[in-house]
Amino acid sequence: MEYLKIIIQVIVAATIFNVWLFRFNKSTPFRGADAPSMKKEFEVYGLNETMMYLVGGLKLLFAIGLIAGIFLPSIVEISAAGIGFLMLGAIGMHIKVKDEPKKSFPAFTMLILSLAILVI
């Protein structure tokens, strides 16, 4: 079970890194209201640039925590809980702008995986 937990930690962290570091200025089929970039997506949600960087910074910090948690298990719980909490917010934003449910799928998946980390 411990290996499964580590695999999930790596998947969640890698996904966060991909979205916030490599796909930040790229369009994806999951962006709110078909926004072409992360900045435009946050604008769609009614959130400013400061909030975007705060959320992104927290997500990256928690993702780093999941990777570091492989060697320092005491930080895994707070990292997984933090990502889970932020994913609830992401799902809420998709609902706020009346996105179709498929747009929330990545956030929902990350929420479930974060919860799995907490219970394994």
C-alpha cells in the first residue's frame, strides 16, 4: 500500500507541475469558459492576478510537499489536504461560471487522489 500512496503522490504532484509550469499560457479543453490561458481563466472566475499567483503558489508548494513527503512523510498529510481543499475551490469556480461537468473532471480527479493519499 505504501508504494501505491507514493505513486499517487507523484501523479498528483506531476499533474500540478504540468498545469502550473508547462501549460500555464496554453489552452486546454478543461479551462473555465474556454479561456485560452490561466490568467484569462481566473478572470472568467472573477479572480484577479494576485489570487491566481497565490493559488498557483500554494498548489506548487503542496505539490513539492508531496514529492518531499516521499522522504519526509510528516508533510504528506498537509500537502494532500491542501491540494484537496484547493480542488474543491476549483470545482466551485467551474460551477460558478456554469461550465459543463467535464471541465471539472481534472479537479475532481485530483480531489479524489488527494483524499486517497490521506486514507492510504
